[in-house]
Amino acid sequence: MDAKKNAAERAVEYVQHGMTIGLGTGTTAYWAVLKLGQKIREGLHVNAVATSVGTEKLAKENNIPIAPFSEIDSIDLAIDGADEVDRQKNLIKGGGGALTREKIIAYNSRKFIVVVDESKLVEQLGKFPLPVEVLPFGAELTLKRILSMGVEATIRQAENSNYITDNGNLIVDCRFGSITDPSSLDAALKTIPGIVETGIFLNTRVSTVVVGFKTGDVNEL
């Protein structure tokens, strides 16, 4: 059974007629977009905003209307994946490089539903490297400041060059080990000029976590 697909399709059940939907980025969000496209073909009417260029392209291919931000006041529901989820529903996101846009959408959504398979559930965050989006200007200095925190950190690469986000920025992947206090780490990183956003998503923004299991079961936290 496809755990990600099952969980994503369960999350789409929260979508109601007339909503504005935030669409996430990544392999799990992909299945949610496909399911939403199916429901639109069956008569559902919604608008959507996307967290990445790739997701917007996929949405349009599935006849999901994309609304300009100038025409919406808020987002009713956002559906997105995560790279890690701890017991308190804190998240690490950004493996797909869209963490800043994803956080903007999550912050402005009335409900934020996170979709994962069981492999993403952890006792504490940190096994997955924490993505941090940084400005290209002075990036070497910003990286040195991050390294001074006693962490292994590298600028993400793609096709033998620096990975560039949809915002034109870089991603620094940070290996902090076990993250016992996500809120404090998020705040500390944001004191460094040049850091745009971190991949720590605090549980205060998470409404529900939908978890798919290899058995085919889907649970909601």
C-alpha cells in the first residue's frame, strides 16, 4: 500500500466547496494535488495558492484554479508534507527547498494539515538535516555564523552547483543532532542576518497530522 498516497487523500477529505486551499511541495503533497484535481473534475469548486513553481504547474495541469495573493484575504486550509514530525507535532520541513513559501502559507491558513508516512515520525527532531534558507549576498559569512553554533552545515548542491530556491536564495543543510528545544533553536538562528527562514515549523501552527502506514491504515494525530 502507498502510505503517502493514502494519507494525502485522507487530508483532501477536509476540503469543502468554496475554500481557498494552500498546496504544499514534495512527494506527499503531489498526491494531495492529484486527488484535489479529481474532486474538481467531479464538481468541487475551490481556489488554491501554491508553495512552489513546481506545485503551481502541477495544479494547473490538474485544472485547479490558482488565485493571485492580491485576491485572497486568508487561506482556509493548507495541506503539506514534512520531513520529520515529533511527538509534540513540531516539524522539520524544507527537503524540497520550499520552506519559506510553505511557512508563509501555513502561517496564513486557518487550518494546517500535515501529511506524512510513518517513517517521518520521530521522538525528537534532528536526524533529518535542518534546512535553512539564506540570502546569496554574504552567504559565506552567514554560513560561518551558523557553523559557530557548533553544527555541521553545508550549502545544498544540485547538478554540481548551488541549489537555488524559487525565491533566488540558497539552502544550508544543518546537522544539529537531536533538537530538544525547536522553538529556541528557531529563534537563535533568526538572529543571524542573512537567514531568511528555518525549516522548523512549531506545533502552534499545526492543526492535524495525518499519518499513512504500510498496512494501509491512516491515523490522525
